[in-house]
Amino acid sequence: MTDDVLLFTDGPLGRIRLNRPRAIHALTRDMCAAMSEALLAWAKDPAVEAVLIDHAEGRGFCAGGDVVALARSGAGDGKEAADFFFEEYRLNHLLFTYPKPTIALMDGITMGGGVGIALPCQVRVATEATRLAMPETGIGLFPDVGGGWYLSRLPGRVGQFMALTGARLDGAECRYLGLATHYVPQAALPELVERLKAAPARAAGAAGAFAGTTPPARIEQNLGSIAKLFAGDTLEEVIDALEADGGEWATTELGTLRTKSPLSCKVSLRLLKDGAARESFADEMRAEYALACRVVQTHDFVEGVRALLIDKDNSPDWKPAAPEAVLDDTVDQLFVDLPPEEAWTPFPETE
């Protein structure tokens, strides 16, 4: 077990409180394992009627996974990274299939791995402080933890837009797009927790009782542009559309897109295309695990983490640097299924 996540019962609630504030609660393998162990036990405990996930202190819910550790592993044999992904994806799938009500308070920064433990929950509460994003293409990765499932099911091409640019959504935008089920003012969260303790089986109703007036969703005014300019199935088509538009919004998003790993962008588009057709979340996790085990050992991932998170020079040397130089064969090889003995599997209880 680990002190980086606090696990306890609070009346009829099982409580998961992320407790790694200096890292904005970035997930480690031990944290994922501890959460899964508690969830499996609570699933069989009649005294636990619902599970609430939040963070103990600090300015965010969860900033993602510990990608610096993953990059160090990826620069070697990649085994520790593979072990982390295996454990994390089991947690994601366990939450997705959980038999009791689950509630996530997505207060503050909710990115990457944080999205992976929030979106499977039945009740997902955003606040005025929420900043949700899948920014993986900026470090040479891809929107994993179910990104291929969730993003491909958003309206229009919003998922592709988020995956490619790493766009940060505020709480109102999350509520508008259905990524959050409720918008509750940050100041009301303590009272909401007390209400959940009193009525855990009616979690959605409890959250609704504290819901404030959701501000206008800024992304709404850009939905037409997103649907049109991110409609291409290839990265080159998206870039061409943004260049041809030439407007202020398109120029800004093009500038953002040019800072991302071309390989990661192509991988992300392929992931969402495949994910839209998958029949089960377990299939998604299995495919993402095979992909993650390979991508974590690519030049772009190790280099992206170095540039953005270790040296912080923000000048990654992507290879290839030009989208057209990223060959389809290169992308195809990353998506090959793993042999059965190496493939990801869910917890037996969730199969």
C-alpha cells in the first residue's frame, strides 16, 4: 500500500483520495494497485454503497501518470512502463465495469491518467476550476486510458481536436460535452460530500441538488470550425484545412498543432478511428496496452518528456519532424496485437 492515495470508508462511502500534491497527484503503479485492491474489496462489501474519488489537497484532481518514470523505462527495456500500463488499465476497466455507483470530483487539473479514472465514473462533477485535457501528443504519447473510446464518441470532431491539440476544457465545456455529468461550484463540494454520505445510492440526485448555473461553454462557438477543419482522416488533411482557412482561430490551432509530435498525432487519429468501432471497453484497453508498450520506447516519447518535463526547454526534436515523413507502415507496426501471453487482461472479476 502507499500513502500517495488515501483509502478508507466514510459511512456508506468508499473513499479514494489522491494524495500526491507535489506531483498534482500523478499516478504511480503502486497507487493504481492500491486503488484496485480497495475497489475489489468494496465491491463485495455490503456496507459500502458507493465510491467517491477526489483529491486530498493541492490545485488539481490528477495531472496524469508519472510520465518521467515511464520515459526512463522507455529509454531502457520498457518493462517498468509496461507493468505500469497493465496496472493502470486494469484500474480503468474496473471503474468502467464497477457494480456500485461511482463519483469523481474533477476539481482542478484533470489530465491524462486523471481523465482515465474520472470518465468511467457514473457521476462526474466539474467545477469552475476544472481544466480537463488529453495533452499526450505534446510529449510523444497518445490519449490512452480509454481515450480511443471516449474521444471517438464525442460530437462532431471534438475528440480529434482534443487529441491532436491537447486543448484544455473548462468545467462548463466539460458539462456541455457530457464529459462531466454535473457542474457544481467548488465551494459547495464539502456539502456535496456530506449529502453523498447521506444518500449514496442517489449520487446523481445529490450532485444535481448542488449544481449551479453552468456558464456558457466557450467551445460551442467553435464546433462548426472543429467539425469542418478537423474532419480529415489524416494529419496532412487537417493541416491543409487549417492553412486554407487562414482565420485567427484556425491559425492559432495550427500553431499549436505544429508543436506536437507528428508520429503521436498520426497514432492518435488512428486510435480514435479504431476506437469508434470497438465493441467493448476491454477491447479498447487491450489495444491501447499493446500500443502504449511500443510507443513508450519510441524516440519521440523519450524526447518529448525530456523537452517538456525534465530539461523544460520546450524544444523537442521530433523524428520525423514533418508529418509526411511519418510512414503508414511505421504507424501500422505500433498497432500490431501482442502475442496472447503478453496481452493485457482485465481482473478476472470484471471479465
